[in-house]
Amino acid sequence: MNEQRLRPVYLIGLAGCAYALWYYLSVGATVYAAAFGLATVALVLRLRTVTADD
């Protein structure tokens, strides 16, 4: 897939992980929050590598 198609996929995944991170932090489930925090960081880094060529 090209960069134009991957960017919205990463943004949707990032939004979903950020929401899940907020939700699990608000209910006090730190293990799940940590997992979604790592997934959020990984998606941000991957998005930056995909969009670095622009």
C-alpha cells in the first residue's frame, strides 16, 4: 500500500488506542493501559516513518 492509503489506517488505529488508553487509565486497569500505551507509541513511531518522506 502507498503512503496515502496507510496514513488514515494509522490515524484510526492511533485514535482507537488513545481512547482505550484513556478508558483503562480512568477505570484503574494499569496493565491494559500500559499495553495500549505501548501500542500508541508504536503507531506514532510507525506513522512518523511512513510520513517522513513528505
